[in-house]
Amino acid sequence: MKVRRRCGGNNWGEIDEQQGGYEGYGRGHLSSSDVNASEARALNADEADVVGQGLARQRGQVENALQGLDRWNQGDQDLFEGVFGDTSPAARAHGAEVLGRMQALNGSYSAENFRVDTGYDGIAYVDPTNPNRIYLGERYFELGGNSQAGVLVHEMSHFNVIGATDDITLAGAGALSRTLMLPPTQALGNAQSYSIYVGCSTVGGLSQCM
């Protein structure tokens, strides 16, 4: 186990256009019995367009992260260690497996896989046993593009067939520093860790997210 470095601030969201970063996702993931389908509706045309852009942005960001895991130069290793605390072959392989599965799922997704839960005051949630559906709160559409893509990374990682992650930390004030201090065994199973890793891969490293 390697010593994790402490990092202050939570400015990853500052790279978002006219947005102040991620907000808390609230429930994160639910059991199928907790999903209130009666309040979930299909997306309208404008929402479908936003989600399509989010999926495209997520796809590009995950591809950047996968390229870093394949390239594995010193900068790539520093970023992975900064987020997950471990650059062992097993940790690297696990990260690549989760993101590879996520990229494949992204390629199968469209607006039809989303529902808007009008009774939910958070950002998004999923039933981890159902990889064909993501539920969005109306607040999702108030986020900037990078945050929307980050939400999709976070939520897809919860699916049992992708990463079966938990919400050990959530987005919000101080979330970046809390997430970066997780031990590797927790970080590799934390949804927000993947969201941060993918986002920081896109902007050129962890220092750009500080």
C-alpha cells in the first residue's frame, strides 16, 4: 500500500463551462424496489439532446483515461496513484476493466435508456442490477457538460456488470480531498473515484483538477 497524498480544494468543477462543479448525487444507487417508476418519464427532445451530448463527452473522456492506462508513462501512473493510491498491475488491470466495460455500455446507450424522475431533487441514480436504465433528476440538466459526463461515469460505475461501486464519497464541497484520501481498497470501489480519474485524465492530470 502506498502513502496517499493529501490534496485540498474541490475545483474540478471549475473546468466546467459556467458551472461551479459537481453537486451531491443524493441516492446514488437504489434497489429495484426503491425506484419510483410512477414519477419517471421519458426525456423530451431538448433533454434527449443534452443527454446525447453527455454520452458523447463521456465516451471521449473514458477513451482518454483508457489510453492513459495503456500508455502508462510517469504522468499516467502519477494520476492513477493520486486517485486510487495504488499503481500495482492488479489495480491498473481493475481500473482498465471497469472503464472498458463502461465504454462498451456507453456505446449501446441512447436517450431511450434514461428517465427523468420528476419527484427526485438530486442529480441521478440507478438500480445497480439494471444496466439499461439511468434515472435523472431535473437538476442534471442545470449542470455544465463536463459535470454531466462525470455524473454518467459515476452512475454507470454502480452497475454490477460494470464496477459494482459504492458511494463511499459523493461530490460536493471538500469531496475531492476526501476521495483522494481513501485507501486503495476503498478507492477502487468508489464511484466518485472513477469520475474524478476520468475527468482529470481529460484535462491533463490531477493538478488541473485541484
